[in-house]
Amino acid sequence: MNPFMKPLYQEFEGHLYRLFNATIDNVRDVHLDATGKVLDEEFETLFNKYGPRRLRQEMNWQVTMLAVIQRERETGEKMSLDDIGAFYWTLGLRHEELELHEMEDA
């Protein structure tokens, strides 16, 4: 692993533990089962091609989607995109100004 990715992984792992009491290995297994792709390879590709900000975005996206799935299962209701956007801000994820502009332009 690129040593510059380590702090991002630590942040990601912290969110997983704090929000889901899960480890990165749990998420790796679920990701592989769901997509057939190796999570770490996808993260490394993003980091090498786009840099740390884009990798943080993807990690935050992964955490957000896991939280959405958990919330939908708890409530039995499907969340709209507006609901997901508002819910994102309640998760305590680190974000950067650039990330917000990129999301608006997408």
C-alpha cells in the first residue's frame, strides 16, 4: 500500500468502527461479494489516478451507502436522494470544500 494512503485508511476504518462496529475486513468481504471486485485495488486505482481527495470521497461514499442501507432496514422505508444528502451530514464524515463542489457538478 502506498504510505500516503495509510491516514485515509485509518480514517475510513475509524468511521466503520464508530458507525457500524465493523472492521475493514468485514467491508472488504461484503464489497467482494456484492461487486466481485477487490476493494483495496479499487481504492489504490482511485488514489493513483485522482489523488487523496477523490479516495476520501469514495471512502465516504462507501460509509454513507452502508449507513443508508442500515437506516432503510431499520425504518423499512426507502430514502430519497434528498434524504440521503441530508443524512450524509449527520454521519460525522470529514469532507473538504473541493469535494462539495465536485458533488454539485456531478
